[in-house]
Amino acid sequence: MTDVRLLDKHNIRVCFALPAQAIESIAERGKLNMIDKPVDRPRKSRTRISVPLLSEEYAAKALPRIFGTQDMVAIMILAIFWISNSATAAGVGATAYVYWLIGGITFFIPCVIATAQLGSMFPQEGSLYNWTYQALGPYWSFFAGLCWWFPVPVILVSGADTMVAYIQGLNPSWLVEPWQQGLAVIIIIAITALIALQRIHIVRNLLNVGAGFILLATLLLAIAGIKWLLSGHALATSFTHLSDWSINQTNVGQFSLVVLAYLGSCVPLNMGGEIAGEGHMKLRIITRHLLWGTLLIFVGYVIATFALLAIEGPSNVGTVFALIAAVDTSLGKLYGNITAICIMGFFVIALIMYNVSFARLLFVGAIDQRIPSSVGRLNRQRVPANAILFQTGLALVFAAILFLVGPYIFSFDKAINLAGDFYNVALALVSIVWALCTIFFYVSLLRLYFSDRQKFRQSLLFPMPIIWLICLIGPLGCVATIVDALFFSWTVTIANSLWTIIVGSLLAFCFLLVAIGSMLATSEAAWQKLSR
């Protein structure tokens, strides 16, 4: 009863009975599995954990189940289809399509298949955290979940900074100084956090609007590219020579940038316990949203890259505003402004989605007593408010360091480059950490298969040869991403050797902070448990 009061002090009467039933049912199943039926276990200790996490039942009862297929598709689009990545990819010309294809085959598609399989087997709140627990136990689940969560403040700053770049594109005299950019980023993050604290029904509607914004922007880009060619204009990019499609030393760093654009296939399933329905209906929502989301994201990146290469060319796509410039050139200022509004609206809502989705990881961690219970407390709208505020606070600190402190410690004439370099290094860290997390998809699948082959085969969505194939290709793609992001610079202002030192040192420092933070969090959670 104490756990429930700490997690949900505003709704004691509503929720008191439910967690008690959940705890009793879990305890009963644990006793049966451990005492009454020991002979039913597979040999040795290779079975997955039989006692479910407390968060599996509590989250399903405490949070509303409202997400349907369309909602989950919208979340997947908001998580992955950051259209500004197309401008980065288009910088290498026709080779961009080679990287989109290689990244899709070696990383994105295996991730989606693994997500579908694991999500259908364990459709609970927490996605990777829960899946790793089922396969590898509590220690590795906490490590995987923490690594999956801790880049989120960087992502929040990244999205807000991208929106600032679009504002600057509307008027180059706006937000010139780093401190001005920093204040704008801080305001954007704060506003989106306040919206994330509202009822999930309101947030769900906004998520669908955000996905609609970016799909409309993509449609306008497609029309712009087609109209440009039908009007008799020549392609601004050469596609005719074999060298135009070649991978070489100058563009090999593009692979990890493309993988960054594909990261996040299981972000929607952070809220897996809030999917509407049960059984077959829930399974259908999981599989269908992954299918449609994958198709829309891949086609969207191809269309946006095509519009840039056809109208602007590789030499003119150095900024995210190149997408707007392409529409301006082909369709006129009116449609360009509509595209700009759609893209900026998308990024605002994407920040809301990331804050809401990853707050669920802190929420389930608090329920399972892996971190202090106060972090998972729900507000009156049934939203993990403390988790959202904690994430937002970290993002605001990071933004202040990036824009308000760093540029003024060093020489001012290099302030803009410094902020840009810091930004690229931070995103490289996100790519490395999330690629490492993705390896747990395949390790979990293999562990579950070898623990109970019969049960695993009964829950298969895909033929076993496909599972074997993604378990081979997927980890190789993850390792290639880690190596590429570590050894090949993402910016011309940092040499490869210096880039490796900077990224490697910061990566080690981040993992040290994670280790210290996890020890403090688990110690606090253990002390709270003993004190009750």
C-alpha cells in the first residue's frame, strides 16, 4: 500500500485496491512457479524470469489504454521521421540513396522486425527495459533501460535547436547570438514540457496533428520536385556516372548519420501498456503500426532527399532550411511558408512526444523500485509529471551549457562553430549509445529462443530464418554504426583523429555518470524500500 501512495498520492482512493490486487496476484504466481510446480521449468536455469514486473500490471491499470493503430503510427513518425535528416543526407549527392538503402537493410528493417517480435511477446510499458528483463534479468534490463533513456535530454535540445534553425531561415537577422539561440531553445523546451503534463487524451490528438504536419510537408516537397522536372528544369544533381553513387573516404561518415535518422523503432512501445484492446487486437495494432510507420518513414526520406537533389543540389543543402528553399523555388513563397509552418509545428510536437514517451521508462523503473519512487509519481491527469520535469530539467541544463556558457568561455568569433560542433558531437553520442541499446534486441531474441524454443516458436510473427538473419545482420549494423560514428567526423571543422578523442572521451564520461547515477538511484530506491 505504501508503494501506491508514493506513486500516486493524488488518486489514493481510485488506485488503492488495484495495486493491492496486482501485488497479490504477482506474489501468488511467484509462489506457484517457485514451489508448487518446480518440475515445469525447463532444465537448469535457462528459463526467462517467470514472475512479472510489478509495473506490468500497475501501469496497465493506472494508465488509460487509448492508443490505436493511427496513434501509434503517428508516434513512430514523430520519433523517427525528422525530415531535416534528408538535408544532411543530400549533401553527398546521389550516394545518399545508397546510404538510405544500406542503413535500411542493415539497421532499420532488422530493428523493426525485432521490435515487432518482442513487442508482440511482451506488450507492456517500457519496451526495451521490459524485454531485456524477460530475457536477461533485472541487472541487464536496468542497464539497457538506462542507456535507452539517458540520451533523451540531448534529443530534446536537438529538436528545439532545429526549430531555431528554421526560425533563423525565415529571417537571418533573428536569433543571431548564441545566447539568443539558447534562450529560444530553453523557452521551446519549457513550453513543450508544460503541454506534455496535460491529459494523455489531449496529447494524443496533438501527436496525430504533428504527424499530419510532416506528411503534408513531405507531400509539398514531392509536388515541388515533380513540378520542377515537368517545367523543363535540369536536375541539380548528377545521377548518370557510377562515381556519383560511390562510397569513399570523404562520405563514409554518412552511414552513422543515416542510422541516426532511423533510430527509434521501439519508441512507441515505451507506452505499450497504453495500447487499446487485449490479445489479438493489441497484437494487430503493434504489427500494423510498425508496417505502416516503416513504409511512410522510408518513402518520406526518399521523397525529401529527391526534392533537395533535384532542385537545390548537394552544394546548397548545408542547412535544414534548404527544404523550405526547395519548395520556395519550385512552388513559390506561399507554399514554402506552409512547409515551414508544418515542419516547425512537427518539431514542437515531436518534443512533446519524446518527453511523454520516455517519462514512461522512469515511471516503470520507479514502480519496480529501481529508482526513487517519487520520480514515478502521477499527477491529477494520470501523467508521470515528476519524470517529465526531471527530463526537462536535464535538457535545460544541457542547453544552457551548450548555448549560454560554452560559446563565451572560448573566443567569441568561434562561438557559432563551437555550438555546431558540440551539437554534432552530442548527436554522435546518441547514435553510439542507441546503437548499443539496439544490440539488446537481438541478444534478447536469442536468449528467449534458447531458453524455451517451443514457446518462442509458438509466438513467432516471422519464419525462423528471418529471425536468424536479423540476429546476424542487425548486430553487425549496430557495430558498424558505433565504429563509423566514433572514427569518422560529422563536421569539417574537426579532424577524424581529434573527433575520435573527443567522442570517445565524452562517451566514457557519460557512461561513468550513468554508472554513478544508477548506483545512487538504486541505493535510494533500496533505502526507501527498507524504510517502509
